Amino acid sequence: MDEKIKDQEVLLVKDQKDENLKAVTGRDEKGELKTVPPTAEHEQSFLKFDKHSNALENFLSNFMRQFKNPNPSLTGKNIYENIFAS
């Protein structure tokens, strides 16, 4: 179980305004990234990726996690758009 957790990665970006790292939670209607501070209280809203899974498995994993514990800033539609939009 611990090995599986170690293989998960979270998408982080550096905020240009305040130079702090932020965790990506999705995109808004304009295509801008939605971000939150990378703290434990926001962990459920992070986009997580397993290094050993394909895009579909990562999508389903993020989708099911959000389905079980919804976060208004990240819906299934947003997850789909984030993974498959170019």
C-alpha cells in the first residue's frame, strides 16, 4: 500500500505572482488553471497521477475519488477536459 502511494504524483505549478508552488485542481471556463496551496487540507482536490498507470486509469482514479468526496471546484467534466484537451 505504501509503495502505491509513493508512485503517485501531484501536478504542481509555480505561481508567477507570488513565486509559490501551487497544486493544480482543474481549469476554469477560460482555460486558466485552478490552483490551491499544496497543504493537507486541500489534498482531496489535487489532480493525482500514478506513474505506472495509463491516462484512462488516472482519469478514472481521479474521477472516482472526486465522486466519493465531491469538490465543487473539480467536476467530472473538468477532469475529462483536463486530461483530454490539448
